Amino acid sequence: MKYEDMSKMIDHSLLNPTLAVNDLEAGIQLALAYDVASVCIMPYYLKRCAEALAGSTVMASTTIGFPHGVNTTEVKVAEAKRALADGCQELDMVCNISKVLSGDWDYVREDIKAVVEVAHEAGQKVKVIFENCYLNDEQKIRLCEICSEVRADWVKTSTGYSTGGATHDDLKLMRQHAADHVQVKAAGGVRDFEGLVAVRELGVSRCGASRTKDILDECRKRLGLSPIEATDSGDNSY
């Protein structure tokens, strides 16, 4: 295992609305220092984040329809277009949970498809958030099938801000029922290095985290690498 194998699994989360601008700036610098996969930041600060990350291997990402997914499709598309114009490389969109629970699968498909198409036209990627704590296995499986059909890039367990996060059972289910071209992202509940290794072994390629510093400090320690001096910043609830 190389350090990059683990650091490039992490989307550093800066989504808590109580984070002030200085917290966001510190979080971006932490992400750069630890060379993570991306910074997932509040939409209003995305443009500044993308500017700060320019020239690095850390991507700028943000949320669409967050956290409940119940915006109209037109609003989600408008959010996506604005995010892409601001430099977003990966969009984490919440599916319409109400429509999933209602069994309106045509609506759910078209809602996800609309955002995926906008992102792909711009050469960028989409992670579709399910919020599994509200769903049964049949609904999770159907969402995996729809995301596979519309060529979403990831299926994602949760926002990290509801009543539950990523479970191993859900990650196994999603990896089993999503097509090979769809990756799996865990969000909520991965708070230490052992947890990151465990979800990686289940086929997870990306993980949302706010405890990035703690996780990757332990990784570097185990690999015999020198520590990184960086200020911890995140919402500490993800």
C-alpha cells in the first residue's frame, strides 16, 4: 500500500454551515497538504476553492440538491451549471428521496440523468447520494440500477447529515448491484484509518471525511512517513 492509495480515496468535507471563511480556507490548505482526492465544499465558496486548488492534484467538488434532494430537476440542473462554471470537477447530487419512497422511478431516473448529462457534457463527474438510512434494500438496488443506466460515476451512501451513514452491508449491496463502470463512495461513519481500510476492502473507491488529518496521520505513521504540519479543519461530524 502506498500513501496515495489512501489519500486519494478521501473527499475532504467542508459542508457544515457553521464553518466560517477562515475554517474553509484552512480546510482547503489541509486538503492540499495531505494531497486528498477532492475538497467537497459549500457551493457559495466553490469558485474560491477551485482557484486555490488550481495546479494541484486535488479536485474541487460541491453538492447539488443538498441535503434532501427535493429541489426541482430544473433547479438541480441550474445548480450544476453554476458549479461547473465555478470550476467544479465532481458534483455530489442528492436523489429525490421523496420520489424514491413514492416509487416514482421514471422521475428519479430523469432527475439523475439531467444532472449527469450536464456534468458529462462539461467533462466532469457525478456522485449520486442515496441517503440509505431512509431506504429499504429494494429501493437501494433500484437506485444502483438507475445510476448504472444513466452512467453516473459513483453511487454514494449518504449525505453524512441524516440519521445514519455508511454501513458495510450497504456498501456490499451497492457494489454488488452497481455496474462495473460505477464506483462506490462511503459517507458518514468512516472516522479512522482502520475504517478507511475496511471500506476499501469492500470495493469503495472514495470516502467523504472531515477527520482527514487524523486518518491520514495514522496512515503516514504506519507507513513510516514523516508527519505533515497542517491545521485540522472540518465539520467533525461527517
